[in-house]
Amino acid sequence: MSTLDNSYVRFQNVRKTYDGEILVVKDFNLDIAQGEFVTMLGPSGSGKTTCLMMLAGFESATQGEIYIDGTPVNNLAPHKRDIGMVFQNYALFPHLTIAENLSFPLKVRKLSKSDIEQKVKRALDMIELPQVAGRRPGQLSGGQQQRVALARALVFEPKLVLMDEPLGALDKQLREQMQYEIKHLHERLGITVLYVTHDQTEALTMSDRIAVFNQGVVQQLASPTELYEQPANSFVAQFIGENNKLSGKVEKIGNDRCVVSVEGCNVQALPVNVYQSGEATTLSIRPERIQINPENDFDNRFDARVLELIYHGDHMRTRVELMNHDQFIVKVPNGSRPLEIRKGDLVQVGWLSRDCRALDASSGQA
Amino acid sequence: MKYEAITTSTLVEPPLDIDARKRLKQQLRQAERWNRSKAFLLVVPLLLFVGITFVMPIIEMLHRSVYDPLVADSLPRTVAALKQWDRQQLPEEAIYAVLAEELVSLQEQHELSKVAGRLNSEYSGMRSLLSKSARRLSRKDTITRLIDTGSVRTAMIDIDQRWSDIAPWAAIKNLSSRYTLSYYLAALDMRYDENGEISAQPEQRQIYKTLLLKTFAISALITALCLILGYPLAHLLATLPESRSNLLMIMVLLPFWTSLLVRTTSWIVLLQTEGVINDVLIHLGLISERLRMIHNMFGTVIAMTHILLPFMVLPLYSVMKNISPSYMRAARSLGAKPGYAFIHIYLPQTLPGIGAGAILTFILSIGFYITPALVGGRSGQMISNFIAYHMQTSLNWGLAAALGGILLAMVLLLYSVYNRLVGINNLKVG
């Protein structure tokens, strides 16, 4: 983790409570380097938006310090923080035209008229909507409003931009496109971005690092790859991507290998946060790491019955019954040699022990 | 273009030709006819009710404000005879004779006082002049003798010197047509003068113009006070969590559940010279002499502001409720100070509410009657109190109707100005 010297935004032991009884944010620590894209990901009510609002200055931290560029900002009014912000429903001022919306932060900063005109024009060119300058927000489509909101947060060249579920109101296709666009803007402008979302795909595509929130606590702060490949606990494994979980008990434990008994079957697994035999554990296996009729070097192979086949185009979602567990999902890629299986078939499924992570038992929260 | 995939993904159908569109519209009309007539039938009772109890009285009132048949009906021959009169010199002997005869017959039928009263409002002194003359002329045989000798004019001038003036005759002639603007002129401190021209009332008889202006000024003041008091309250209501705003809302609405009369009377209790507020102020030593806070304009303004406040708060609240707090946050995050953000972002978005609340409060207050009547004293009277006075005391219904007509015209004018400026569709009342 970075030190104060090279961190641009720093949350230090921040706690927040609204009613003096329940902590919505518990002991939150986060360092964001300049130019980094960090996402706070979590289910609704997990405290991620509260953290964003504390950084923007709309909520005060009950305890702890927040620094921007080395300066504590706890007592700094929101308008003095120089943070660009994109809101969930864009918050474009409905009574002003697009050009007036974009020039608002510049007028507040008392820029000259010609400067304002030039910057507004450049911002509209950046989002490729030069023709909407004279229109009102209500006359634009959702995607266009989204882009204008983005431009408004960037037009006064802030070093830090906060985004609060900015793509939540868009349809799927547009959302994916905007994800790439925001990512490219971030790379081109070199700004620091703190992004809040509950959509894991969004978080995985865009971020340098992701902080996974649950119940006011950061469960894991890591790069997308690490988060997906090496979830630190069962909540993260369950929340990020699709996941098969099997509850069992540790029988034997070694350094990089343990044996877990699930419904009488012994499963070879990678110990992550189990420490002694006899401990209860949850095994986590990604559906795409499981093969039907597995190759020879797979050290886990079990009999299963095919319960359901769902065609997804690029893959076949196959639900099988395994170890008395009927929600076990296998993703069978729709490759050049498709698999011939039908509902009711008895098959063998298998996976590598390093793809099967033995995590903490408390998987109930997800 | 990067976005082409999204923007051109919808297929564009060729537009329909004119015939097809006409047919389509006709089909739509037929399909909707039944629904529309059903909806209409449902509102028929209300329509009848409103028509009978609201629209017809207004039409009747407006009719009454211009219809004045009394003089023409009571003195038909005099009126006919005066048609040729040029207002330059005294009428001929024959006209005096006709009037004398009609006066006598009115006196005998006990119908004189009504017409004398009406003429008196046109030319003061007419009442006494007419009754005096009629009394003298109806003495036994007087009238026949005078007509026979052709000396009615001399006799009447003998009875009263004023008959040698053209003013009484001008008054009769001015009121001789059944449809007249004289009520409206009176309501605007004007009259027909002796030459039948429109001219201003003498200074000491002018009251309505100042009264109208005063009514407008008081209403504007009350509207402004309601806005100043109601705006922060509505904002508080709109931003508080539901559980607490509900309680506050009940307190705002509470006055609606109390009789207007009770509320006004309680203001008398509070504000009177021996009242609670004066007692407290004297007790605290803030004043040495008791303040006069009621039965004057101050009392009217205070009590009416209190009564009309909810009419300002409710439209403001309904507009503010729909303004997302993220607008202010966005403005702040973009660098605006709280005051700047309020004036440039919040205030403009509440304009429909301000407009609705202001127009509602203003219209209600220019027609307000009970409160000024009870707490207004002399100086706190408004136009509606004079309308009531002419309805109930002076029985000059025509003038009351004309004042009402002017009030109605003012409200409609205000409404159309508002419509032109803001658009009536932007009006949000709850």
C-alpha cells in the first residue's frame, strides 16, 4: 500500500454514523495514487456512496481524516475542493442549456468570456456532441445527458473526478460503450478517478484497483485480475463473477494443498483462509474452470448428472447435480468441437485443485 | 462515428401519405368517441352545478353593473321629452309640466323615494329636491291649475331655486338610458357631467381609485410577506425526512381546519390594545405606551398573511419536493458558493411554485372580506368591504356589481399576464 507521500487521496481510519448507533462506514482506509482509477464496489447500503460523499464534502466523517494532495479536507467546504463529480441521475440543471450547464463551473471561477466559450466548445467536441449546445437537458437522450454530465465534471480541469453510479440509468449496450469511453478519457487526461458502482462488470472493465465493500468494511482492495482470480474471502468470491460454492470440512491441510470433505467426497483444494483440519470451509470454483469429461491432469473428478442446458451463444450454461448439490454450474464454451450432452446424461466433471479455493465458511451474507 | 451503432439502430418507416393519415385520424376519433362521451356524461352534474351556481350569477352581476332601468321606467314621459333637450338652457315649460305630473303620480303611488335615491347618487341633493317638489305639487289641485295657467316652471323654481339650474335636468337625462356605464364610472371616481361628458368626480367624492390602489398594495404586501415567510418553510418541509416533515405539514394545514372567523377573532385577542402582545411588551418594558395593532391596516396585513400562508407554502412545497438535492450538490461540486448556487440553480427551478403561490395568494387577498371587516377598522378596509357595503347598506347594487366587475377584470388580467410570462401550464398548485 502506498504511503502518504505518493498518495493523492487518502482516507485514514474513517468512520461514519448517521444515527449514533450503526456505523455505515467502519474504519475505512484507502490510498489513491495520482492518475489512478479506483472503484468502490459493493451492494447497496454497503457504505460506498457515503465514502464518496465524504470525499466530496457533502457528508462529514464522524471520525478519521481525509486528505487530498496531502491536505486534510474534513473542514473544507465542497465548493473549495475542486473535485469534478458525476451524479447518478446526471443532475444537469434543467433550466439551463447544455452550453450554460458546461459554462457554469467556469463562470463561477470568473473566467473570461472568450475562455469560457473556447472551453465549452472543446468539451462538447470531446464528447462528440457539438450540435446540442443550445438544447436543454430534457431534450437529450439518456446517453447524451450522461456524456454532457461527464463533460461538465471535466470542463474545469479538476485533478480528481468522482463518479456515483453514473451509468446506472443507461441500457446495457450504451452502458458498455460508456465504460470504454470513460476509461479512455481517464487514460488520455491523466485524471484521478474514484468510481462507485454496484455493477461488477463495470468495475472489472474500468478500474486499476477495486475496493469491495460489504457492511461498511472493505473486504478486499486489489486489481481486477487479483480480485477475480484470487478472492480473499467468500463474500468477494460470491460478489465478483459467477461462483460455485460447496460447503465442507477440512480433512487434511498442507502448504499449498488441502483436502476438504464435501458430502463424503474428498476434494483437493487450495487453502486460502483455512488454517487447521476440522475447520468448516466454503469451496469456491469458477464455472468456466470446470470441464465436463475433463483432461487427464485434472486432480478433481466427480460424477454428475446434467439437469439443465441453457444456450448463451458463446457458451452453454450447464447445471449439474454434484455431491447432492443441484445448483452447480459449468460453463461449456461453444468452441469448434461442441460437446454432445443432453439433459439427464451422467457425466464426469473435473477441475484443478488450484482453481478450487478453500475460503472462510461464512458465505451466508452474499 | 463511434456512436453510429446506437443512433441508427432504429428502422425509419416511410411517412404515411395524406389520405392514409386522414383515415387514421378518423379511426382514432371514432375509437375515442365513446370514451370521451362517457367522460363527459360523468361531469355533466358538476357542469350544471357550476353553470347554475357560478357562471349565471356572474353573468347576472355583470348585467346588473350596466343595466339601470329605474329612471327610464319611473319617468318615461320626462325621459322622452328630454331627448330633444340640448343641455344649454333650461327646458321648456312643457317639460317642467311633464316632470311635475310624473312626480305627483309617483308620490301618490309611494314610488318616489327609489328613483329619488338613484338620482341623488348622480347629483347630490336630488332626493330632497324631488321629494320637496313632489310634496308641494301634490297639494290639492295645484298641478292642474299650474298646467292650465302654464306656470309650472315658475312655480317649481319658487319651490326650490335649484330648478333654475340645468344640473338636476342633466342628472335625469344622464340616467335616462336603460344601459349605462355610469356605475363603472362611479366605481372609477368618474361621472357624466352636466354636458353628458365623462369627467372626474369632484376631489372630495373620490374614494374608489385610492381604495383600488390600496387593495392592490395591501395584497402585494401580503403576497410578499407570505413568500418571505413561506419559502424557507416550504424548503424545510421538502428537505426534511418524511416522518418529521409530516408533522410540520400538519401544522401548516392546521389553520385550514379551524374556522376563519375563529382565527381572525383570536388575532383580535392577541393584538388589541389591552391584548396579550401589548401586555407582554409593557411588562418587559419595551414600550411605554400601548401600541395600536388592530382595527387598522397593520391588523389586516398580519391576520391575512397568517390566513393565506398555506396557499403559498403548498404550491412551493410541491415544486420543491420534486427538485432533487443533487442539483445543489452538483452546483457546489462545480465550485459555486451556497448563495450563488441557490440563486442560479435552486431559485430558478422553484419559479413555477413561486408563480403559482403568488398568484393564488394575491387573487385570494384582493377579494378578501371577513378579515378586513373584522380587524381592519377604518384604514384597513379593502374593496370587498365596500362591495358588501353597497350590497347591504346603501343598496346600490349596480355600483357593487360594477366594483365586482372591475375586480373580476383585474384578476383575469393578472392571470393572462402570468400566462404570457410564465405559461399557465407551469402553474403547480399541489
